Amino acid sequence: MKHLDKNQVTTTSLNKYGTITKKAAKHPRRWWQKLYTDVCSDERGSLIPAVAGGVIMLTGAAGLSVDGARMFYVKDVLQKSLDSAGLAAGHALDVDFLESDAREFFDANIASVDGLVSSSDMSVVVSDDNEQITLTASATIGATFMSIFGVHDITVTASTEITRETRGMELVLVMDNTGSMRHSGKIDTMKEAATNLVNTVYGDEETNTNLWVGVVPYITHVNVGGAHDAWLSPAGQTLVDLGYVDTEWMGCIEARPDGLDETDDPPSVEPFEPFYWEDTDRTWIARLGRFRYGGNNWIDDEDDDKITINEINSRSNARGPNRGCGEQITPLVAEKTKVLNAIDDMAPWSFGGTATPMGLVWGWRVLSPRWRGLWAGAALGTPVDYATPFMDKVIVVLTDGKNEFISDEVEFGRSDYSAYGKIVDMGHTSIGDARDDLDDRFDRVCANAKNDGVIIYSITFGSTPDDDVQSAFRTCATNPSFYFHAPTASSLEEAFETIGRQLSNLRLSR
């Protein structure tokens, strides 16, 4: 049989319409073999397979690039939504609200990719001690170009772990214990709110790593504790030994002069004088036309029946050199129970007035490393140095009123006795001028403490603090969000709850 050559196959075997001729049809096997050889050896169409393959590869790469970009974007949003949800869960004070708080934040954040995500889900697992929260989430994206290759959905996942822990912190609560706090149950509300804050930062533990807390109750003076007579000047120590009439100095202390009442200088720089409310016998008041007993008459000489009062120091009826000397300062301690007991012991005292700068400066001294080793009963090694890494020094200061002195007759110095003496001892004859003086001292103490890196939260409570007081406390706070005006009991509880949350340190474990 005659074999067809190349030209015969291409010209003779195919007619002008591209169909096989009768001659070629008689030898189909030979014809197909020849055609295969011709096509494979013909260099004129060699790029067609390569181009076709390249188009397929480029289409796949483009699809992978577009779908991949969408996948990475959604995964990024998913991770951020999950981290946000975890931190929200960690801030929940009530464990019952952990999951609902987390889901609320997750849903709000993942909504930003609603157009790309066909479905999403999140789960929350809380450890038995409620200290660790593990969250996982997934989101499904509908594929576009990749669907050409049979991939219709892409699922991305994310996870995060939140550890609830208290930051390293020295915290001092500076609490108003003046007589006005007895009205409308304010003292009880304050104590309950402060207790909640302490329970928040401690959690269920009696102690917490690198956490120390102190309490400073104040009126117009503070009680540093009678064990600290070494802080007194020689004259002050003599007065304590001889002048307290069959009683003991309880520990209340006077303000130092010349601006030292606004600093954290320890007693080695300048010693202190003991609080000593002197005996005031009856005095003739001309405008009244009669004798009047002084603000602190140690001798009950009604009807000329003289009885020596050794010591009466109650919250509403007191006489003696310690008159109005309230609960003493609790320095920085590690144990939650000690702090809670100090809060529970607080009560309103009806003498002197209100001097917030005195409470604040002693709160600062409780935190100051210049006082390390001076506070009886303080935890070993406290207060730590300023700017110690990962350690905060925090004061929460509260008042329910304005700086004020209780007024008295001119014959008795125009005011009750206070840590500043009477207003005439301060160089004032007007209660208003004396109040302005205290306001200025408060401003300076705030600025001085903050300059040393102390973080200040400030709270005005009730209806008494006027616009000036609120403004001063707002300025005193480290930033405006750290100031709270709480006109009602419920708003005070909310303020302490917010502070507790802010002081509770949360970190993303992984």
C-alpha cells in the first residue's frame, strides 16, 4: 500500500472544508498517525498550548490573590473582634455576664465585614478560677474566582486568651469622715462602694502579687497612730508626756508650717507637733450677756461641781486634748482583710470641719518612698520607689463637701481647732478666707503628688460639692476621665465600680 507523505495528508486527505477525503478515509489508522506526527512536529502553532496553560495559571493566581486578600482582611477583623470581646469579658465584674459582654462586643466589631462574611461564630470558655478566658471564633467567606476550581467557601479562624490579673500597684483610699457623712446614710454608701473596689482589685484572694492598699480617713486632721511619737519634735514629745491629763496622745497630728504641709517630706526634714485641742473654760460672751463654755471644756463645772474628765472621745460628744481624733491611718498592707476592716471602722466625726488637702497629703505620704520604714505595720519594702517598672501609685480621694471650718465665737478663735489650729492661727478672721486658703493648698498638693507620678482618681459625692469644688477635683484628677461626680448613692457605687475596672489589669496571654 502506498504511504501518504506529509503533503498528501495535508492537501489530499483534507478537502477545503477541513473534512477527510475519501482517499484518507480508506486508511484511517495511517491517516491519524500521520496527522499526530505532523501536528506535534509543526512549529508554526507551538505557543498555543503554552498560552492556554498560562491563561489558566494566571486566572487561578488572580483568583487566589483576590480571595486571599479578602481572607486575610476578614481574619484580621476577626482577630481584633475577638480580642475586643475578650477584654470586655475580662472587665465584667459578674462572671454571669462574661459571655454576654463578650458576644456583644464581638458582634459589634465583626459587623464591619458583613458584606464579605456569610456566617460567623464565637465560643467562650472560662477557667474554674475565673481568671482565664479563652475565646475562639470562625468566619466563612464566599469564594469568587476560586469557585472556578470548585472552592466555594473559605473559613478563617482566630483565638485569644485573656488573663485577669491585678497590676502591680500601691493604692490608697483617702476617705472623708466628717460629720456631714452621717446624713442620708452617706458613710455607709461610701464604705460599701470602697469595699466593692477592694474586692475587685483583690479578686477572691487574701493577697495579690505586687498589690498593697492603705486607707486614710480624714476630717480637718488625720490620725497617724500613737506609736509614731518619734515623728514629733522634742517639744511635742514633752507635751505628749505631760500635757494630756491622765490620758494618752492618740496619734492625731498638726500641719507643718511654711509649705511643708504640702510636701511628702518625712519627719527627718521637719518634725511634727501633736494635735492638742486645749482646755477652754467658760468665757464671758458680751453680746450674749452670759458665760459660754468653750468648744472643748475639759472640766464639767456646771453648778460649780468640778469633775475632771480624763478622756471622752466619741464621734458626737467628746472632750479632751484628743477631741475629734478619728480612726488612724492604715499604711500599705498586703492583706485584703486588714483593708476591709479599716474601711468598716470608718465613721463620721462632728468636729473641726473638712480639710481635704490634709487627707490628700497624708495619702501621698503613705505612698512616698521617702517614708519607707517609718510606717508601723506597713508591708515590708513598701512604699516602693517612684517609677518602679510595672508598678503604679494610685490615690482615690473622696469628699462630700467643700473645704470648711466649723465657725465659733471670736473669743474662741472663730473656729473649731484643726490640724491648722484655728483660723486666727492661719492669719484669717473670715471663714471664707480660710476656706479659700484650704482650696489653694489642695490644688498645690494635687500638683505636687502628680509631679511625682502618683495617679489620682477624685470623687465628689452628694449635692453639697458646688461647681468650684467639682472643678478643683476634676483638675486634681490625673486626667478628666479619672474624676467622678456622684450626686446619688447609686452613682457613687458606679464610680467606684468604674475605678475598680480601670485598676484591674487585663492582658492578652496569646
